[in-house]
Amino acid sequence: MTTPARIRLALITLVCACVFTASYNHIYDVARAAANAPYVAALYPICIDAVILICALTLTIRVGVSKAARLYARLGRAFGFAATIFCNLAASDFTSTFRAVVCLIPAIALIFTVELLIHSAHGTAASRRKSARPPNVRPLRQAG
């Protein structure tokens, strides 16, 4: 059965895959311009996007994650966002505002998608209370 949560997760996964594909060349080109070997430059996009996604997934977990891990996840997410914005913007060579804006689209899309993933996973207090109750289960009547 397809649930709204599964649909949301599938769409987030699709968007992240598209964004990664779109920004890969931008980040690769910037890493190459910084005199990295091609095989090293090929790892930069993976490193940056992996940091963002791992940090986001860490922040979606409700229990079992220490405060220190959450702090590092927040810092890693901020670092990943800054790195992807920088690399996508630098790929524009700052030749025109139009080119810069177009190059920023994948980074901004990833940021919004990741933030949506994190914040929608937590829901509201009312939705958490509602989901904690088993559906269609009536309380047992006490004898007496």
C-alpha cells in the first residue's frame, strides 16, 4: 500500500538524485579548477552531497541520537549547504547574473528538499499523538 509518507520519500529521493546529477559537473569543474586530479575531483560532489544527506537523515531520527551527534549533523548540514552553494556559484565563473542564478538552482533545490525532509519527518505534536495510536483499535471494556 502506498502511503503519503512513502510517496514523499520517493519524491524526495527523486529530487535529490536529479539535483545531484545536475550539480555534479559544477562541483567537479570547480574541483578541477583547484588543480585536483580528475579522480579526486570526481569525489568532491559525492562528498558534499553525502555530508548533506547523512546529516539530514541523522536529524530526522527521533530517538537514539546523542546531542553531540545532532550538533555535528547541524554543522555538517550547514557546511554542505555552503559548499554546494559555493561550488555551484563558482561554476558560473561569475560571467553573468543569469548564469550564476541558473547554476545555483540545483543547490537551492537540494537545500529546500533536505529541509523539507528534516522538518516533515518530525511533524507536529498533534500528528505525532495521532500516529502513536493504533488505527481502528477500540479499548477493551472492563468487566464489572
